[in-house]
Amino acid sequence: MAKKTIQLPLGKTAARAGAMSFKLSDYIDKKALPKPPKQFGHEGLVPASWGMLGNDRYGDCVWAGAAHETMMWNAEAGRKVAFTDAGVLSDYSAVTGFNPRKPSTDNGTDMQVAASYRRKTGIVDAGGKRHPVAAYLAIEPGNINEHMTAVYLFGAVGIGISFPASAMDQFNAGKPWDVVSRTSIEGCHYIPLVARREQLDVVTWGRLQAMTPRFFQKYNDESVAYVSLEALTKNKSPEGFDAAQLQADLAALGK
């Protein structure tokens, strides 16, 4: 008997072109940066089970992904940060009006709106502490080189994809996401990109998932690089990323 496919929730709303004002390409000197190695990532610092954080029941993938990214950044700095389903869903509710008792409110999250909340308020961990990001920048969709540079610099990048039905089958079968002909789009999904190994490694539904570069290029519809001070030293990356200047620009934009 064939194994039944488990349908898991998604939860990212449709991409909006130009929604984010700042672009990663404006803040990095590609000539001055080291070329990312063929394989890299610190995904092994986080336990094998990253936690579903509500995304097995609700469309809170943007918030589960935010928690997974924060876990990664702190693990790189030698700290352990934990999140609960209730805490992650509370941020989903605060931004979108989601109410678990009202299924009609489970409509997903806009990545730009979530990024703004993460900068101004921050997501809440299991101990009640909030983890804001210092800034965020848009990455050109489908641009593998730019994405690899961002992951190499910052440890994790949030990517959005148009999610094909074939990808759910591949996930359930433990296979990498790859392009399959004649498959329908089920909605949009948010996943942290955390490593480059034989394929590209992302975190989704509580575990690592590989995807091929051609899958990424076909379905990536928006991406964002976050500047987390929890992962930086003296407000600047070892490669010279000027987080202080970026924060000043964002403050000016807010005025």
C-alpha cells in the first residue's frame, strides 16, 4: 500500500515586488568579500529536531522560520535559545490577527510586514525575551550567488517560494526538492536557507530539507537577509558589513 502523503500548512502571502526598500546589493562590496566555499553552514549546531513551532497545524511558517533563524544565530555565538509553539503563534497573532479558534483568520503573513515587526519588536522566545533584528535587506529572487554570499555572511537567509504540490510529496518521501513537470502551485511558503552542501539546505516543518539549485531558481519569489546583532561582533561582520550605517539609513527612512 502506498504511503499517504501528509499535507502540511504553508503560510506566506504572495510576494510584493519592491516591498522592501533596501537591497543587499547596495550594502556589500562584492570585490572585497571572500568567495563562499563550495560547502558551508552551521546547521549542525542546532539539534536535529528544530521543532514544528505550530506550522504542523497553522500557516505560521514565516514565524516558525524566524524562530529557526534566531536559533541558528545564537548557536553560532555559543548560546542556546528555545521557542515554544505558543510563543511563535502569539507573534503570528499580534501581526495578522490570527486566532486559533477561528480558522478563517489563518491566512499567512506578508514577509515585509513580518520583517518590520521583527526589527521594531522582535520575536519572543520560551523565556519571554524578545529577539529583534537590527535591519533587513531584500535579495534578488533566484540569484544564487547573492543568496550564497548572504548565507555565508549572516548564517541564515529567509526565502519565500511558490510551493508546488510535488514538493510536499518529495518532503514526505525524504527526497530533495527538485523541479517536476506538470505540478500545481499549492500556495507560498517561507523557509530559512542555512547551508550549502551537496544541494542547498533549508529548514522547514522541524527539519532540514535539501533542494536543488534549479528548484530554488524556479520557485524563489522573494528573499530577505537579516542583520542580527546576536550574530555580529561590535556591530560589524568579520567581512566588513557596515550594520551601523544600515541602521542609520533605516532610522532616517522611518522619519
